[in-house]
Amino acid sequence: EAQVTQNPRYLITVTGKKLTVTCSQNMNHEYMSWYRQDPGLGLRQIYYSMNVEVTDKGDVPEGYKVSRKEKRNFPLILESPSPNQTSLYFCASSLQGENYGYTFGSGTRLTVV
Amino acid sequence: AQSVSQHNHHVILSEAASLELGCNYSYGGTVNLFWYVQYPGQHLQLLLKYFSGDPLVKGIKGFEAEFIKSKFSFNLRKPSVQWSDTAEYFCAVSGGSYIPTFGRGTSLIVHP
């Protein structure tokens, strides 16, 4: 089944403790993105990647890192999480140039205390 | 830079009422437009999309949207909503980079 898989689905952590949220897609998509969703603010893009080793900042990149060493994986790294990064995170992927729209993962609800 | 504005933040309707959700975008070139739906507790799913051709686009579950280039709009419509349409709806636009920008979303509640 074609899908975007995020792990974990839920995570509670403490301020300053490094964490990684994984994202993997099995559709051979070139484009991948990370979004955070907050009430009243909709979806805001954190980082995106247009292909392996090609990443760029979105609208709210501060406090986040990403890497794209393989086409299928696009992990989101919080080096030193803070409470204002408590949010619902979505990974998404799409096929380059076809613009069929994004396929979204199921989301990761992160709480930083 | 591209941007999207959704004017209705919260909409409450009774079943069988008609729905229209507004979406306006800002971008100087050719655009691709999308509506996504997020049911409670779930991830976003593509409802419909416009790339080119007929400006009236039909999507899943009886939804449709009309692209009006002169108004930079892509409003979502449904003639008769159901309780199961209760969800959050996001409009998105992508220009040359194919990386979409999302609106803030419209929360729709349909009372049975």
C-alpha cells in the first residue's frame, strides 16, 4: 500500500532532550515536506526537500533540522526541544513535476514539557 | 511568493444545507490549486485539485470547486452537506516550485 509512515504517533518529552521524528514513504516520491499544525494557524511548513541531499527552509524552520540521505526517508530532528514546539506534525510527499498533491502521514503529536 | 487566504474560520450548518468555503490566493504565475480535508483525529486527504482546463473541478464525496482566475479564487462547494462532512478544510496553492502553501483552514461542523 502506498503510504507515508511517521513514527512515533505520540511523544511526550522534556525540554532540551534531543528527539527525532521519522518519516518514510514507499512511493518513490522526490518531494517531501514537514508541517506543523497549530489551532488557528493551519499548516505551516517547517522544511522541504526536492530530492536527495536537497533541503530548504519553509516558513518556520527555527529549532528544527532535517536530512535527506535517502529518497524514502526525511527525518525531522529537534536538537533541543522547547515547549513552543508542542504541536501536531505532519510529513508529506509528492511526485516531482506531476503535482498530484501531497500524500500525508498520519501525524505525530508532540508534547514538550 | 505565494499565499492563501481562507475567509471562513468556522462554519456551522445543518444537514442538507448548502456549503461554500472561500479561498483566495496570491501568486503571479500559473498555479495549481487544492482542497484537502482533515476529519477529526485524522491526517489530511486530498479532496480535489485544479491544474488546468475546465475551471469547475469535481472531487470526491460530492464536493466541487470553481477556479475564477480574475478573482484569484478557488471556492469549495457542496449542494447538500451531511453530518459526516464535519471536518477541517484546507485550501492550498502551488506555483512553479510545486511546493504548496496552505491556508489556515476552515472548521466545518454539520449538525444532524
